[in-house]
Amino acid sequence: PLTAGIVGLPNVGKSTLFNAITKSQVEAANYPFATIQPNVGVVEVPDHRIDRLVELFHPKKTIYTTFEFTDIAGLVKGASKGEGLGNQFLSNIRLTDAICHVVRCFDDPNITHVENTIDPVRDIEIINLELILADLQTVENRISKVERKSKSTADKEAKAEMALLSKLKPHLEAGEPARSLQLSEEEALLVKNYNLLSSKPVIYVANMDEEGVMDPESNPYYQKVTAFAAKDHSEVVALCAKMEEELSSLDAEEKAVFLEELGLPQSGLDRLIQKAYRVLGLCTFLTAGEDECRAWTFKAGMKAPDCAGVIHTDFKRGFIRAEVYAFEDMDALESEHAIKEAGKLRLEGKDYVVQDGDVMHFRFNV
Ligand code: GDP
């Protein structure tokens, strides 16, 4: 499964956020395949569509899809030079698909900041620089392998790669992350091979205090983070890690009451999960019936047989066709019978590109 790594300077609230995640962990009974390691938290992806299907189908079982966070503690200045456990941290980040970068946006004289003052953009730049420097090493190593080949022969591949590397190098040297470099489709494919740290999608988690999070827009720290993120091709989520930790120890009903009292439609963690899911290009299709209503994760662009394979490899191998309707039609018409009557049930074949929110029923040979 895809995973988002949680990084940040010391004392910004990473452990507090990660505690909130592990306390909200899914029930192992529903997810027998989730081998849960101590630094990994698997959470449900909140989905109002499932809630609505449950209202309509009254299933025996309800299963949300899940998303994984990995705690990557301790990245510090100098990591790219191997300082502290630097290289270890960088290689842990390399294994992630997206980065949740926690920054401190709260004042508290009792909690020291490693750089003494509160300045989230400076904090962001400290860590981003380590990632960029590590990438620069990767790029330079690659250049030393490819450069001669690209000059001495008619090797088209080497020439194309060298052209890309000579764009990447000055970009990184200027302190810019790889993700902000404009690339052609072919270049984007090539660059994937390097698994650059600064090409991973980033969500900045602006960690605020309880009061600040009620109105993040008026928090000057948050304003600076959003302005930075806009240039950086990144996303921002404002939350209060401490509050999330408290929320995560409540049951669903208590949590709903708590949020309602504060006038918040959703918890910060739920917003973070949904955003992380989206920046990774993940989508959800649904299966619905009296036995079970369930959400399944697929990658945008996947076709029907591959989505069938998400449920079971046999479904993919023996795929015949899929019966599909859009969640919105069920929401409006409220029964499969009404959907058929309205001509909204479609039969789709093996080339059908599944859409987010499709309710699928697969027909297959065993
Ligand atoms: P880490 O080093 O990044 O993992 O940071 P921790 O999660 O251990 O948090 C450092 C300190 O900041 C702890 O004492 C937390 O209780 C405190 N803290 C975390 N989030 C908040 C917050 O939103 N508001 C305030 N006032 N303190 C917080």
C-alpha cells in the first residue's frame, strides 16, 4: 500500500500527531492483511458515500478503505551529510510515496524550538534543503555515469537522460525541489527512476493551538505557510495535534458531539487523510449490497479488470464485464431498482476506465 511519511523538526508535534493516528487505527479484524508495525499507522478513509450506502442497504458489514502513515522521526540539519542518523532518515523517506511535513505554528514558551524562534517557513526550508541536497547527490552520481556515453555515441537514451539531468541540476542547486520543475511527459517518466525525495508530493501540516485552529486564516504563521506552499506545488492542512490526540481517544459518537460543539464539520486528521489520499492520485470505487458495503482504493486511470483485481485476483483473471452506476444516482434514486428503471445502470467492458465514486458489480468466470 501507498504510505505518507511524517517528518518535521524536533518538538513541532509529530509524535502527538502520530499518536492521534495510531489511536484511530483500524480494527485488525476487518483488515487481516494489515501487518501493523510500530512506526506505521493504518487509518480508515472517511467517506460520506459509504455512510449513505449504509443508510440505504443496511448491510451486515461496513468497510471503509484505508490509508497508511509512517512515522519518520528525527530528520535534522546536516542529514544529507550523514549527520546524526541522517542517511537512515533519508532512506526511510525514500520508501514513502508522499510527505506530511509537520511545522510548528503555535507559540508556547514552555516548549522549546530547536531554532529558538517560531518561524514555520524557515523550518520548512531546513528540511527541504536536506532533501534537495540528497537529490543533488543522486543527480550528480547519475551525471557521472551518463555524461560520457551521451557525448561519445549516438545513444539516444543517454542523450535524453543527460538533457534531463542538466535541467535538474541547476534547479536543485538553486534550492528548488524537483517537483516544481516543469517536465515533459517522457522526462517525468525518466525522473521517476531516480525516486528523488524532493519530487514526492508534500502536505504541510500547520500545527496550531486549540484557539488558532478555529480560524487558521487569521494566523500569521499559517498565512506564511500557505503562501510558501503555493509556490512549492504543495498542499496545507491546519490542525491542532493535541486536539486530534484527544479526539482520537473518543468513540465515534462522542467525537461527533465534540466536533459539533466546536462547529467543525470534520476532524483535522480526517482532512489530512483525505488530502493525502488525493495528492497520491488515489480514488475510491464502491461495492454495495445487503451483506456488505465497502470502499476500495484504486489509482486514477485504472481499468475495470484491474479494479476487479483489487478485490480478488480471480475477479481479474475471469473478468467478463462490470455492472456500474454512479454513487450520485443511488444517492438521488435510493434503490437499484429505481436506477435500472431510470436507465442509469451501465454494462462496461474491459476497457472501461473506472471513475471515483462508481458502484461496481463484477461478472467473472471462475
Ligand atoms: P515532536 O518532537 O515533533 O514529535 O513533538 P511532540 O509531539 O513530542 O510535541 C512536542 C511538545 O509540543 C509536546 O510537549 C506536545 O504536548 C506539545 N504540542 C504538540 N502539539 C501542540 C499544540 O498544538 N499546542 C501546544 N500548545 N502544544 C503542542
